Amino acid sequence: MKYKRLGLIVAFCFVSWLVLALVIFSDNLSKKIDVETRKGSLLKYIQELELQISQQEETYKLLVEKLKKLTPRPENVVPAMELKHILDYEPRTSSLAIRKDVLQEKSVILPVLVFSCNRPDIRRSLDGLLKYRPEAKKFPIIVSQDCAHGATAKVIRSYSDASQVTYIQQPDQSEPIVPPGEAKFKGYFKIARHYLFGLKQIFRTFNYTAVIIVEDDLDVAPDFFSYFASTYQLLKNDPTLWCVSAWNDNGKATLVDMQQGSQLLYRSDFFPGLGWMITKELWDELEPKWPKSYWDDWMRRPEQRKDRACIRPEISRTRTFGKIGVSNGMFFDKHLKYIKLNEMPVDFSTQNLSHMVQIAYDADYFRHVYSLPVVSASDVRTNTNLPFDGPLRITYHTKDTFKNAAKLLGLMDDFKSGVPRTGYHGIVSVFLNGRRVYLAPHSNWKGYDLTWS
């Protein structure tokens, strides 16, 4: 009995020791696994940091190359001394401010040239322009009509009789000579001829120094006139600009910042049209070689653009309602009718627009875009697997990879003379799912002009 009790005690101690050893071993194993897990996470984090550092180094090298290329190109750079004509230095701040006394100068007259043909509902366009026009003398409205369409002419004359607009008519109503195989595009030849007539009237007959050009199927935003009046000095004095446009080709409500985007402006290599402003100096350059047809695509060719940019807004200041026209409604149902017209008026005369001058804009823009984390277009579309809530960059290497990404995001994916719509040196900016997203060429691309034939 005594030995039996001793045996039980020994057995109990042995079992207890086994249980204790198992507990200690399990705890050590768990800690080891946890350490290994943390070690793996730490290594992954270090690898991500190394990748970001590598991207930063690549970005800085790219920026240095770009800044170097700016120096030997005086035709595209505003010399520091000449900036006095655009900007005033404010001694108490490092920022530059547009001279408001020049912007408000009464002698600067910006006529609005409305091209019309056979659309009696030009009344809608004219009513909008007259509703938001702040001053008739500063913004005279001139309607140029082609087609000799009686009903449309009657509508225009009703405004002319009331001294609200000036009415001119295209005298040449002959049938244009069209190359073989292009008979169905005759309308584009008539439009180019009409533009030549209208712009010659503005700059040669009326002798204005600039013009805002619209067509008879456009609505305008309440701050349409403020936008053009305040960007005029930029256009006039920055030789790297050649137009100002009220239009954003990717301006759908789902692709722009509807909360804070009303004040945002961009430089763009793509000529947008649909409400745009040019100077007499540019017309002096373009008039001798004005095309027989397809004038807008002609404007987008490198030999016309000459590496110059247009200013365009985040949220459009015009919107087209003209589904029926020469283009037979191309893109209208799929895209154009969804363009958002700005409804939050901005007094641009109070805005500091100095950041739009190329030497200031480019350095900040490229540094910002190429410092952002890279993600995929599919992840942006689904709003998953994204690192944080800030801006992001989607990288593309070829025309096809751009088109694939653009389709996923709902952007217009076509190119004109190798330039994507709204693109600036290949970079397209949109606002999607509450964040800014840049669709940008890979950072090892050479030079500014990333184009494809």
C-alpha cells in the first residue's frame, strides 16, 4: 500500500512535469512563430521602403533632367526679367501674384464669337451668355452665321435688333471642293471655311486683340466670363501657352472633384476646343496656313501646337447640348452629355494664378506626380488594395496600356496627334472614388514628348 501510494505520487509528478513542459514548449513555439511573423512583416516593410526610396531616386533624377532641359529652350521659357510683365513680386511673401490692375483694365475687350448655322435653338446659348455677361462693352457678342438658314437667322436678328449682339453672315455659300472619297465629310469643309471667315472678321475687320470662341450648342457656366478675363494675361504673356479652354474632355461628374474642384486649373498639351480663347498674335500665325477641313484636328498637330499648352479647368465652364450636327452625335450619348457644368461660381480675379506659369507649374507638378505610390487601374476602379486615402499614380508604358487603363477608369481613351485627351506631357489627371489619380507614363521615359503616331 505504501509503495502503491508512492508510485501514484511519482506518476502524478511525472504527468505534471509533462504538462508543464508542454505548456512551456507551446508558449515558446507560439512566441517563435509570432517573432517569425513579425520578422516577415518587418522584412516586407523594409522591402517596400527600399522600393519607395528607389522610386524617389528615380523621380529626382527625372526632375533634374527635366529642369536641365528647360534651361536651353528660351523660346518656351519666360525669362526672369520678363516676368515683370506678368507678375508682381510681393515683398512680404514668396508667392507671385497676377497684377489685378491689369486684369481689371477697361481697355481689354474680349469679344465672344458665336459660330452658328442651322440651329434655331441658338436662343438657348445666347440667353445663357447674356444672362451671365457682366459688362456688354468688355464682352461684346458677335454671331457669325453660315448656311443661310432662315429660321436661325430670324432668331439671331431678334437679338441684333435689341442691340444685344452683332450679327454677321458668311457670304460664301458655294459648295466646297472635296477630295474623292470625302463627300460625306463636306460639312467639315464648310465649318473650316466659316471659321476662317469669322476669325478674319474679328481680327482684321473689328481689330480685336483676342477672342473667346463658342458654338451655338453650348451652355456656359455662371463664372464663364470671370474665367476667361482672369486667364487672359497668362495667355498673353506666357509664350508656352497658346489657348485657354473652358472644357474638360474627362469632365464627367464621376471624374472631377465636385466639392473642391471649381478653382482648379491645369495646363494641357491637348487642344480641347468647345469654348476657347486665342490672341491676335496666334491668329497671325495660323491664318496663312488655315486648313480646308477638320480644323480642330489640324490645331492638335505638332506643327501648329509647337509644344505650347492650353489652360483648362477641372470642372467645365461649357457644356454641349448639340447632339445633332455634322459629327452625327459622335461621343454624345456615350460621353458628352455627361460632362458636368460648373455650378459653384469662382471669382477668378481674386485668385493667384502665378502657379500656372510654366516655370512654376512644371517643377511642382512633376515632382508631385512622380512621388506618389504606384497602383493598378483595376484596384483604383474597385477601390481595393490601395495604400491610403491620398493621391495615387497609375503607370503606363505604351499606348495600349494607356487605353486599357483609361477604359477601366471611364476616361476617353483616344489620341490626337499622339496626345491623350487632357494630357500634359502624357499625364492625365482625374478624381475618382474621392481621391486624385494620375495616369502617367513610366518615369524612365525620355524627354517631355511622349507621343505615338
